[in-house]
Amino acid sequence: MAQKEIVWHISDAMYNEMTQAQRELSFPSLMDLLTLAVQRYLAEVQHEKWQQQFRQLQQDVRASGGFHLGLTKEEVIKKLREQRRQLFESDYADMY
């Protein structure tokens, strides 16, 4: 696996904090601590992104009228036919 090198200038206070955390958490090296910290941060960012997309999907479902749970089979069919009719009219409105 190819590797990249990163040069990171930090303050003495930050370095002391990181080495203290390394010792307290029993990491074999400072690099191991930093690697895990970055991986956890990236996982949190991905999780937040997923949550944001999920909230957007929920809003879209609500805006479109929801899932219509509790409707009878006939009501669902009627609603789907109406949606199909509206789509047909909007897609082919310019043809007639």
C-alpha cells in the first residue's frame, strides 16, 4: 500500500497533550494514537453526513404526502393511478 507523509507543526502544549494521551491510553506510538483519532473523526463525519441525508429523505417523504400507511388496497390503487395520470399529463402535455 502506498503511503504519504504529512508534516504537521504543532505547539509544545499540543504535543505534550498528545504524548500524555498516548501514555494514558497505552498506545505503542504517537502515530498509532493519531491514526486512530483521525479514523474515528472521519467515521463521525461520515455518520453525520448519513444522518443529514436521512433527515433530508424524511423531509422529502413528508413533503410528498408520506407513505400513506393505513390506506386500503383500493385507496392505494386509486392514489397510484392519479399519480400516473399526473405524470403522464406533465410528460406529454406539449404533445396535445
